[in-house]
Amino acid sequence: MKGNLMSSSRRQAVWLFAVLALVASACSQSASEAETSTSDSTPVTEAPDDVDSSESTEAPVATDAPEQSGPVPAGADTPGVTDDAITISFIITDTSAVAAAFGWEPPTEGDREAQVAALVDNINAQGGIAGRTVDAKIHVFNAITDGPVAEEALCNAITQDDNAFAVVMTGQFQENARPCYANAKTLMLDATLYPVDNQGYDELAPYLWSPFLPTYDDLTAGLATALIDSGWFDGGTVGVIAIDNQLSQRAYDEQFLPVMTDAGIDVVSYNTIDPTDGTSFDNDQLQAIVNFKEAGVDKVVAIGGSRLVSWFINTSITQNFEPQYAVSSYDSPDFSTFNYPDQMAGAAGITVLPGFDVDDSQWAFPWNDAEAACVEVFDSAGLATDNRATVRTGLVFCDALNLLAAAGETATEVSATGIGDAVWALGDSFESASTYGVQFEEGQYAGGDKYLTFAFDEGCQCMVVDGAPIDMDE
């Protein structure tokens, strides 16, 4: 599985960039499991003292969702809602063909279709959502076919054929996907590590939500703050690579750079990387390496997600450039730790998704009541729950159904606006099974508000977490 990520000809770079972003987190967990099973250098992190995992919350969990007294009225022109049923589509991304094509090992995630079925049966047994039975539609999306045409076809299938009220999204990286769902008035609960900032959410309001992930604004500022607080920048010379788009430029100008400036830390070289053309993509990376070498850069931060760190490491190897890297969940750190452990020495950053970033040896499984309740649903259905990686996508689906059920209890109407208002009213009372914590604030469409710091450990060749969850705005 280890080796050069890019073919020698670099053909179809745009397609590869999106497809490999889809497969990045999927290719590493199984390898991480094998490594940590033979290492006892990093003990399990129990829920910290200041995180009461036994404390009940107002949010419904999978086993005790209250019964609905009657259906909530549907909003005008709201798709996928009848008096008796509400249609919700789930996207499962299949990376097996990509993994086979590149000689990578896909993870063991369990039967995700069966996980959805178990969760839907459970939520319906507890009264459904907004007094309606959930009619689930499952779409398995083959990552090797990814591209604008394929994602628009998937959107059309969900919005037209399914006539879905909501879609729970994983692995949609094309720019045309989210506007397609918004145009059809289909509510999106997006669990894809696809960077979206506040401006992006506002442009697609009220249809696009990433209820369990942070905005990319908060993620970028949180990464800079965490690295400064940990002393990671001390004595180093900092360079930045960023995807060449408006979102990355905003994140750098408005979030990353102000935090760095306030801390008195200079960025000596800032370089944009254009991924839309294979030649430009390669040349931009090579030029950044030249610039970094000339400036003496030994600390590299990537902005814009899309697994740019992994691509850059791969290119840097050919140029004998070995800096230390800042990473977040949006950089698929577990993928890089398995494929490039030597180059990940000294890497540090923040994690927002335990199931995709760290092994169970780092964060106890299950760690809170919500996660335990979701796992109980899978156990009761006879599904594998060997470790968090086995059910990591299932936990996101569980969160999505429980969030809709919680919102449906108080919503004045079933519509994107009605459900959104009810989600905001939940505040910090909803307990997430898939992330370290969420808080909903009016006008904000991303709820993830906690992260853990982590750093690469050469002993286990894995990312090791440190301390308790931290609020994004601290």
C-alpha cells in the first residue's frame, strides 16, 4: 500500500484529486488497527474528568427517542413529506474500486447499508421524525466514477427519483453537488470533509448544513490557535500552501493570518496550488518547494483541505524536502501516517472526527451515552461493532437521524427552514455520537465546536491525542 500516489504521466489530475480525497480517510484505518494492535505505547484515553460521559442530555439518543403525538405540518413546496412518511436519502461512498486500482487496502467499515436499515427501524419504532415514518433511500456511490457529471446524476436521482426531503451526504467533493440539492429544496446534512466557510453556507441557506462539523473558518482559526498554544511553531520558519480558490484565500486572510500575526509569528512564504489542471498542480507544488527551500521553511501548513498535505508530501519526497506538517481532520492525517510515516515525524494539529482520525487506543470507544446508544442499535441488529472504525460512517448516520428526530419534536413545520430553526433551538443540548461535541447557534449552519489536539508519535506511528476536547472559539 505504501508508495507513490501519482502515476508517472499524471493523467486526469482533476479526477484523481477528487477521487483520492474520497478515498483518503478510507484507506488508512485498517492499517492503523494492525499497527496499534501490536503496540502498547499509547494507553486508552478515557473520557476526561471534565467531560461527564454519563450525564444525560435533552437530545434523544437511539434507544429512547420519545413518541410523537402527531405529524408536524409540512411547509409549502417541501419535497419528500407526506402525512405519513418523510423520505431521507443516504449516500454511502464505495472506495473499493479506487483502492484496487491504486493497490490500496480499503477499511473494514462493516455493512453500512445494514447499519442504515437498523437505525431507521429503530427511529421508526420510537415514533419516527416529526410524527412520520422514515422512508430511507440508500445510494452507493462508486468513488472511481466521481466527477461533476456523476455527482449531478446522483443529485438528480435523490431529488427527482427519491423526491427526498433530506440527504445525508458523504464523499461529495464536486463544486456542483451542493447547489444542485439546494436548487431542489432538499435539505443537506453534510458529513463530508469538504471545506465550507460561513460565506459558503450563507450562499446555500437554508439547505446546506454540516451539523457535526465546524465551519472551515473556525477550523482554520482553531488549528492556528492550537499550534501556537502547543509551541509547535517555536523556533521554526513557517510556509503555507493553499488550494487556489476563494474559500482558501478567505480562510488564510481572515482566519489563519490574523491569529498568527497576533502571536508575532511570520509566514515567510505563501503559495497557492491550482488543482484544476495536472500541469499547473504539479508545477505549483514544485515552485512552492523551491520557495520554501530558499526561505528556509521547516514548518508547512496546508489550507483548503482536499488532502493537499498528502499530495505535497508525495511531491516533496522527490525533491528531498522534509519539513514538519500541520494537519487537521480535513487533511486526512491517518492516511498520511500510514503511507508516509517518516515524513509525518513532527506533525501536529487538531482532530474533529475520532472515527476517521485516531485509533480506539487514543479515544475510548464508546466514549459517551450517544455513541453507546448508537452502538447498541447495531449490536441489537447483529452487526459488527468491533471498533469505532467499523461503524464510523454509521455513527454519522445515527447522529443525523437523531438530530432530525430532536428537531422534529419542536419544529413548527417540516421544511428546511422549520427544521433549521428547531436545530438552532437545541443549542448545546444535543450529544453527538460521531464527534467530540456540537453546539448550534442561530445563523450558523455548522455545529461542530470541539476539537482535540494531536501529534504524530514515532513509537506507534500514529496520531496521539492530548487532553480534553477544546471549544473552537477558545
